[in-house]
Amino acid sequence: MLGLYWALNIILALIQAVIALALLAMYIQSVRALGGKASKLLLALSSLLAFQGVVASISYYMLSGTTGPEVAIPLLPVTLLGVLVAGTLFYIVSR
């Protein structure tokens, strides 16, 4: 059974992945319009953030069946940090 803390971790990881995919779309437009090394690095960063969010949500779902809140609770700040990083990048880019 999926516990509350695991569900929060999975939701936060998926939110991070969605934000990172939105960043990826913005950066793809930027690379096409401007080119440059910095745009390509940002493209790589957003791709890694999206990949990390998807892998984390799958991993959290798999861990939820074998471990409990003693593992899920310490992972919440780490997952929240990923959402904050992606959200901050999105905020900066969208301005």
C-alpha cells in the first residue's frame, strides 16, 4: 500500500519532471533561435532534471512496497529541493 509520504514524494518528483519538460521546451526554442554553448548546457540540465524526476518517481513507487516512512520522510526534503531548483529555473527563464 502506498503511504502518504511516498505519495508526496512521487507527486513532487512528477511535478519536478513536468517543470523540467516545460524548461526543455523553452530551451529548445532558445537553441534554435540563438544557438550557443550556454543554451546547449541549459538544454542538457533540463533534460537531466526531467530524467531525474521520472526515475525518482518510479524508484519511489518501487520502494513504497518494501520500505516505510523511515525512508520516505528523509527523502521528502531532497525531492522538494529538486522541485525548488526546477521551479526557480522556470521562474528565471520565463521572465
